[in-house]
Amino acid sequence: MLIKSQNGIQIVNLDNCISICIDGNNHIIAFYPFVDGYDKLGKYSSIEKAQRVLNWIWECYRMFQLLKLNSYGNPKELFRMPNDEEVEE
């Protein structure tokens, strides 16, 4: 599954990440299995908004895996990181 960053300048392949988390500044960050390998995917005004977006990523990824498991072809999934204003607290 691919994730398009909030600023629109990068696309991250989730299959290459070892984790996605929220840092102390409410950034959602993807980490890679090599030294200093990470990308900031989006920034939110509150931890609640960042958690909501992280949950959306999880739900999207689960649906992507279900589609693959049930052989609905080769699903092409792209999650676009929403802007802060698009996320309700």
C-alpha cells in the first residue's frame, strides 16, 4: 500500500516500513529498516487528530490486505494524508 505525504512531495510504500508512529510534535512518521531511515508524512494540531489519521491508515491497510487475501486482482491502494483541517477532533 502506498501513502502520499500531506505536503504531496513523496509517496511511501508501506511494505518497506517497519513502523509508523506519532512523535511528540504530532507528526506521523514512517520508519525504515536502515540507519536514520524515516519520513514525516503529516503534521496535525493535536494528538487526537494524529491518532485519528493513524487509525485511518490502519483501516485502509486492513482493507487492502483483505482485498489481496480474497484475490480481487492486484489492488492498487493509495492513502492520501489529510490536511489538519480535514480531520475532526
